[in-house]
Amino acid sequence: MKKCFSLMAAILLVQLQLLMASAAIPLLQPATGLAASLTQTLSPQSLLSQSYYQNSCPAAEGIIHQKMQAWFLKDSTLAASIIRLHFHDCAIRGCDASILLNYKGSERRAFASKTLRGFEIIDDIKSELERRCPKTVSCADILTAAARDATVLLGGPFWEIPFGRKDGRISLATEADMVPQGRENVTALIDFFQARGLTILDLVVLSGSHTIGRSSCYSILHRLANYKGTGKPDPTLDIKYLKNLTRQCKWSSDMVHLDVTTPKTFDTQFYNNLGAKKGLLSTDQELFSDPRTSPFVSMFATQQELFSSQFAASMVNLGNILVKTPPGGSEIRVNCNYVNPRRSYANPQRKYSRP
């Protein structure tokens, strides 16, 4: 059985190598080797380590997993929300927990962040870690690990996480609005990802997280009636699917599943949906038709093992974007919602300060 699985894995890897070669994109290495290779270009990553909390807080990962599992049992939809929260964090200023800062003008208060959920989960985890290991585990590391555990709880792959990220002190709503909202074209998405050190392969693989979760109807209303000013629906939408979405989207705040076929299962059905003109977001549907991304869509549609393996590798890539390590404008927040207090003579009682 093991020999059979190994042979299958080898065949899938060769297929991906051939596809990557034809697309002129370097093949990503497995998660365990990826962090090491990235240190050549981003030196702060060299300070991250899978054993970072081994002595200072050995129970850290266990606590994060237990808390994440407890919340998942209460509301399974929160798992997808945590993965999305992690992406929104890393996409702006890198993985520094800036999305968690809660004050007027912060990323969290931006229009693009209105539908983000799961903040209470991170607060709960942080509270327990502060009780067990005060001022030790960063909010950025918590969010990164919680996203991994959320993936596993949904039936997705497990990967080892290098820890040691520090929390940033700057969070700007104007920057959060730069995160893709589901209406961009593929070129804009590729540019957005590449500006953050991510590849076209990362784009297609991480888009596969839309195999679970929901989106607000606001993101698709333009496809239902007046696509690109034509006064007609988006022609790339399946007719029956279009009618179904029109019935569900009475208000822009209504929610619909990103994967209409298997919305609660972490699988490759998302990619098959694109081939059937059932991609919810126009940014997803265009991955099927653009020659730069369509070969990857076709491959992942039929090869679950390859998708799971590459998803783990791409999530490590995502979690390593512009990580903050000392020295610099970073810290380990005691409360993930605020930067640590900085007393001043003008206001010595001030509890929290903005950066």
C-alpha cells in the first residue's frame, strides 16, 4: 500500500513539474524545505523556527489547537473565517497581526474588512496563552497556527509552521482596501500576489480555499444583472446557477456559499465548479479561462493529493510574507486588539496608545 501511494505521489509530482516548466514558474518545495529556501531572500525568516516555543511555551500549539477545535464545534463556519482572516492579515504589511488592531482608521475598521470574522477566537486563544506563558506568544503566530488548525478541522492538510513572528504596531484602513474583493481581473490578482512574493501557482492554490466558506452577495451583484455595464448577466455564469444566486441575493449583505456543490468539504470540487461555469466570484471564474492559470485549475480538479500537498506549501509561503522579527517596530502584544501601552508624562494613565 505504501509503495502504491509513493508511486502515485511521484507521478503527481512529475506532472506538476512538467506543468510548471511549461508555465516557466519554479516548482515550490514541500513545506519543510520551503522556509529554508525563502531565507535567502527575506532574512527575517531565518529567525523563524518550528521549535521556537519549545522552551518558552511548549504547550503553545496544543492550546491553539484545543481552542480552535472548541470553537469549531460551536460553529464550524468559523474555520473558513479564520483562514480568510489570516490571508487579509498577511496580504497587508505581511503576517504581523495588524488586521487584529481595533481602533478608528485601522485595517479592521476598513470597508474591505466588514465581513471578516473570528476575532473572538484569537482573543480567547491569546487570553489562555497569556495566562500560561505571559508575553511570549505573538498574535501573528497565533493567527498563523489557527489558520493551519482550521484547515485540518475542515479536512484539509497539516503542515509544520515556523514560529517567531512579532506583532506590528501600524494598521491602516486605506491599505486594507487594497485586498482583492472578487471583482478584479486575473492580471490584477497576479500582480497583487507577485508584489508579495507569491507565484501564479500560489494564487491558484490559495484560491482553492474557496472550497469552503461563504461570500457576501455584494461581491457578485455586478455579475447578476449589469456585468461590465452591458445591462446583462455575466455570460460565464451557468444559467441555472445564475437563477439560484439571484433568488438568494435579495440584499448585498446576504451570504452565499463559495462552493455551490460541496460547501462544507475541503476538496477539489471548487476547481470542477469553474469548469461548469459555477465559480461564485468573477476572480475565481477567470482562473479557468486565463491561459496563465487554467492549466493549474485543470490539474487540481482531478488530483486531490497534489492539491493538498501544494496547498500546505503555499500556506507556508503565505505565512512567511514580510514577517517581523526584532529589532524594529514590532512587539509581542499582550492584547491582540491594541499595541502595548506606552506611558507618557502628558497622560500617564493612558492604557493603550496608537502607533
